[in-house]
Amino acid sequence: MNNTREFDVVIVEDEPYLAGLHRDYIEQHFPLRVVGIAATLEQARSLLQLHQPRLVLLDNYLPDGQGVDLIDSALLKSFDCSVIFLTAASDMQTCSRAMRHGAFDYLIKPVSFQRLQSSLERFVALLRTLRHVKVVDQDALDKLFNLPTRAAPPAPSTKGIEPNTLERIQHAFTTSPDRCWSVEQIVEEVGISKTTGRRYLEYCVETGFISVEMQYGNIGHPRRLYRKLGE
């Protein structure tokens, strides 16, 4: 059990057994203190005014209304509080409204403890980051909000690419933008070896300056032809 409680939590849930399970799970596994459990919106408002917690676990279907109405309330906006929405409401309108009004997460019942754990871990990590770090980078934010990231494609290697030679090759394509060039034609035009020509042409393909297409003849291997890409 965590002895140090960093942040206060209010649970809004009208099923006592489920509310108790969530309270016990939170306090056993996280540096969070459950300061109150509300079974109605009215009770929730009283607990929020009294404790001003950093987190609310909020059910939607309550005896006196819908929890989603609380998310956009002036009361909840009057202090720094996040909402993890736990509800059987799986319709897109309810989900969209909750997320649009700033819900930290949206969990559909029955909620697995693994999914709840993931949400709470991200919440605690976010608060600790906000407390200690002034500037974060994109990767750090993506990890905090559990956002998928795509690795940027590796930049084409510039090893062995000399600017003047590259400029001469690119000039040939720029002055004849509709022409298809073979390796042999380029090396003759620029005055370089065939091996060097192939290296520069493939570099230009990688950087998106030209495209490559295959020309198939009756005999022999297909020829690689290069053409300037349109702007």
C-alpha cells in the first residue's frame, strides 16, 4: 500500500459495491487518496466543493441525472480537476461530449482493472510531470497521453553526395522536366562514372526529386528510367 498520498480523488458511482472496489484498488496501487464517494450528482457537487480533488471517477447514469452534465459545469471548472469517465454509455454522442468537455479518459463498463490501471498510471505520470517539468518534447507528451506515434522515416544518407555534382544532375532534370533519363544518358550529360551516376540518381529518388519507372523490352533486363517529379 502507498503511504504517501499525493492527490485526492472523488468517486461518483451509485453502485456501492463497485464504488468500494474502485476505492480499494486505487488506494492499494496508487499514490491517491479517495476523499469521498458520491451516489448522486447532488452528493458529488458537495464533495467537489468541499475537497476540490485533482481527479473524479465519474459514472454517467445517476439517480438524479447524468454525470456528463457535471464535466462542463462551472463548479468543476473552478479548480484544477480531471475526470475519468466510467459508464455503460457507449453511444458516440455521449463519448464525444465527454471528451469535448475535457474528460481525461473514457472507460466503458464493465471496466477491466487493467484498463483502469493504465488510465490512472497516465494520470499520475501527467501530474508529476506538470509538477516537476517546465518543458516537454513531443515524444514525452505522446507517452503521457498514450498516443500512437509513427517513427519518422530515416533521412536519406548524404554520404558520398557532393553538392556540385548533385546540382548538375538536378539541373538536367529541371531543364527537361518531361524527359525520361536512363543512367547512361545522365552520366554522359553530366560527365561522371556510371557507378557515381546510379548513386546520385537513387539519392534523388529517395529525396523525392525524381521518380523511377521500369521499361521492359523484348530481351535483356528492364531499364530503369528517371523523370522529374512535378511540383
